[in-house]
Amino acid sequence: MSQRLLLVDDEQSMLEFLKVLFEEEGYDVTSANSVGEARERLSGSSFDLVLSDILMPDGNGLDLLREIKEESAETAVIMMTAYTSTKSAIEAMKLGAFNYISKPFDVDELKLVARSALDASGLQTENVYLRRELEERYQFGNIVGRSPRMREIFSMVERVAQTTSTVLLRGESGTGKELIARAIHFTGPRKEQRFLSINCGALPEELLESELFGHEKGAFTGAHREKKGLFQEADGGTLMLDEIGEMSTSMQVKLLRALQDKKIRRVGGHIEEPFDARIVAATNQDLEKLIDEGTFRDDLYYRINVIPIALPALRHRREDIPLLVEHFLSHFAGEMGQGRREISVEAMQALENYDWPGNVRELENTVERALALSTRERIGLVDLPARIAGAAEPQGGSARLPADGIDLEAYLDEIRQQMMAQALERCGGVQTQAAELLGMSFRSFRYYAKKVGLTGSPDDVTVAPAASSKG
């Protein structure tokens, strides 16, 4: 689609010249010969760029500029005038004009300025779109969970987001600490500013100090220019210090000083500079134990532990698993361009029974894998890794009948398919050995293998990818 330009000038010859000029460049051009007519054009349409004269019989182009920016900040505006005035130029730039051109102007220069204005406007529009998308994605209302513990966390996030207090997120890996940190940021008054995150355990101390506080030119080998640190880059926004429990004790001292004074000193620098970033720390470690062992400072602990939020492991909120599974099924089916997919009762039972040491992240990966590899309309036990599918096996010597009943034949078929797939995997894909392992005749094994899609030769079978135990 062509980009839309609005030309505003009381000289008809100038309008006609500019219209021809920009239409030859491929733009969709609309013209207006007065401020009043320009207002009419703007009220009924949106434009990517407005080129307007300043002095016109029925008004001032600066007033039009002000109105445009109040209505649509992303619309680029270039002001034109035959009267060179520094005061007018300064006023136009203050009001948000992209540039200011004096008549008579160079045609190539005007085309270049217009192109630059449109590029800048497009980038700004894209940034606004991405910001809104991030806000929508990371608002706490979009975090999946209905268990009592998660409802408590949602309520806590909503309250905490409106403050500037430091938050300490605790929980096992994969429980969603960064998701909660982003929800705090995008739900609060700092959402228009940056959210930055750093893994404090992934960098050596010297590099971590430079990343957090910045450095001066020549501070160390390779420091060819000065650099702002994350504390200053996140100014006005939020900085997440992930895996803070893995930070060295000497680095903890420097971090504590920065948090206490709300100032940082760049590596190689001598001046302390203030910052205004909200701090959200996170860890999967037992900080109290680390304090007892002498590897984590108690004064830093008290500084970051202003508002603690403990995220439960997935095994401690199993009632959220069906909701999470449906969420991931819908999300990944959309990404893969697939229609809606369902999951069998037996497969869901396995997902609910499994202990999920990798928590929500492991569940997400499992659902994505099943959707990517399964060729069936309904995700079944055979589409799950063996370690997870095994969790559907009856425990305590008896099977459990779901409240809404069960398709027994389909259930038995899935159990048979799962056992056959595991036997084939254990026997390197050799059907005769797999049949022997299951106490089946080779003829029966071959019949069911064909029926469920485990095809191959008697001594060298190719196991369907969905039966893989690799997660």
C-alpha cells in the first residue's frame, strides 16, 4: 500500500508541483489549499506525512502541527515557509515537526527529507505497536492459572505493580519468574519505559560489573568507547536481576552500594551518577542457606527482600495443568498454522500425574513437541515422551475411572501403542525382539504395528517420531 501524504499550501501552483513530484515517487497524495481544508482532510483520513506551509490566509501552520500531534503523534510533519525565521523553526521543532524547510528548496533535498520522515514515522509506529503487544502479552491477567496460590500471586502483582518497591521472586527454574517480573512492569506506571533483564550467574564478575554499571573508554582492554550500564539503560523502567544468588560476594558489595545510594559508578570512572530503575530480583536458590554458608550477604538479602513473591512448582498446583495445556495447544496450533487440536483423557491424565521437574517451561516444550510430531487429530499417550506417558499407568494396582467416563477400547489401544513404541525403542527398532519383550507373537505385533503406524521390516523397523522418548 502506498504511503499517504497531505500537502497544505495556499499557492495552487506549489500544490500542483508538489503533487506531481510525490506521485512520481509512488506516494498517494492529497492536497489542501488552506488550514480549514486541511482540517477537513485530516478529520476523514489518516496520513503518514503532512507537508504544510506555515503562513496561510486562514490560519497558522504551527496550529495545524499542534493539532496533528495531539491527534496522532506518529504522523510525521514537515513545515515549509518562504520566510526564514529561526523563531518559527524552533517553535516547529518544539511542537514535534520532523524538519523545517525554507522556500525555495532543492527538490532532491525535499524528497530525501520526506523519505527520512516517513522512515522515522514507520519506526515509531512499529515501536508503538510492539509496546502495545508487549503490554497485552505480559499483563498479569494473561498469566494462566486458577489455583488458589496463583490467584494470590495475581492479586499481589496487581498491588505491587503500582509501587516502586524492590521485589524478590523465588521459585524453581521454569516456574515463570521472568513472566511475573514483566507482568509487574507492564501493569504498572513504568510500562512506557524499558524492561531489561540480566542473568547474574551467566557472566564473569568483570563483565557483569561492566554490564550493570557501564564503563569509561579505556577502562580495560577492548573498551574502545564509553558505555552505559543496564542501571542507566533501564532508567525510568525496570531492571530484573535474575539468578542473583549466583553473584560473587565482591559483586554483591558493589550492588548493595548502588541500591542503597541509588547511584552507580562506571568501571574506570570517578563520578557517581544517579539512576531511577525499579529492581526485581529473582532466584531459584535458598538464599537463607547461602547466608548461613557465607556465600550471600545478609545485608543485600534484606535490601532486595522488600516484597517477596514465592512461585509454586507446577507439581504443587496440578489443577492448573489442564488450563495450561489448553493454552499451549491453542498457542502453538496457531503458530504452526494447524486447526484446533484436542488431547485424549489418558494423555491429559499422564500430564497431570507427572511431577514436572522443569515446571511450566517443560510442560510448554512437551505440548509444542507433541503438536509438531503428531499426525493425529487427537494428541495421545504415544505422542508424549515415555517418561511422561508412563505417569498415566495405573498406580497402586488399580486404574482410575474419570468422572466423565472413558472410551475403554481407545484407552487400551493407546496403552498398547505406547508399550509397543517403548519396546521398539528399547530393542533398537527390531520387531522380533520387541514382540518377545512384550510376550506377543510376531504376527500379532506386526498386525498392531501396522494398525497404529509403527511400520518397518521384521528386523529393522523405523519408529514413528511421535514415539520418541527424547523430550
